[in-house]
Amino acid sequence: MKRETESPHDFDSLFDLWNRRVYAYALKKTNSAYLAEEAVQRAFIKLWQHRGRNPDINVERQLFCIVRSTIIDLIRAEATQQKLKAAPITPMDHTVSPEEAFNAKELSAMLRQAIDAMPEMRRKVFIMSRFENLSHKEIAHRLLISPKTAENHINLALKTLKKSLLALLGIFVNLF
């Protein structure tokens, strides 16, 4: 429920007052204009969504704490995505023939390609779920979406990967 004293201009005033300092802080920590801008946007959204929860905390302190944790989340997600792109998916068996290793590398490349082809939000949610082992609720909290939306993204991602793998299996069956 909206308070009578609250107006859309309150957010604008808050944003105008702190945007430059928060952005400078985020840019200094990330060395990336994109990550800094993303962190600032998410921080202001989160601050605005949770306003009034803890009125005793200074807004400046709250904002900088939120942007700091947001930067950490973004850097972790970026690092996970880089690891995913760099690391091949290999079978668990340690006695792998050269042919199996080649097939595993090919499968890994195709999986990576299928994941990269997903829409950005679906890819992020899937990576957070499967490679960072986060729950739907944790993903929802980090990406500012509902847990049900996170679950739907994961289901759609799994359907996409299943189709890709079935198509690949069809190609291999036709070859042999």
C-alpha cells in the first residue's frame, strides 16, 4: 500500500542525489562500466522495493551496502559464466578413450552453444540453478524476479537442452 507522503518524485530525488556517487563507487570496484551501471540500477530498485523495512538505517549506508552485495553477485555470475564457457563437460569415468574424449568435447561444445543461444534471463537463471546450485528462491532474490518465474525459466531451459540433445542423438543414430 502506498503511503500518502510517497510520490514518484521521491525516487527521482533519491536517484538524483546518490546516482553519481554510487556509480563512481561501483565503477571503481568493478572496472567495468556495464557492471557498474547494472549494479547501480539493481541497487536502486532493491532499495526502493524494500524502503521502509528498516527506517532506522541511514539511506546512504543502506544504498552502499546493497550496491556492494549486488556487485559481488554480478562478479560471481560473470565468473561462473566464464568458467562455463572455458571448461568442457567431461564424463565421470577417468579411463576415457580418445574417441570418448572427443565425443565429450563435442557434446560439451554443443551444450555450451545451446546454453549461449538461450535468452539472457533464461541463461542466467539456468546457470545459477545448475552451476551455482542456487534454489529458485535465491535466484529470484538475486535477479529481482519471482520464484515461479525462476522455475519457469529453468523448465524452459531444460526443454531447450533436451531438444538439442535429442537432435544430436538423431544425427549420431543416422550416422551409424
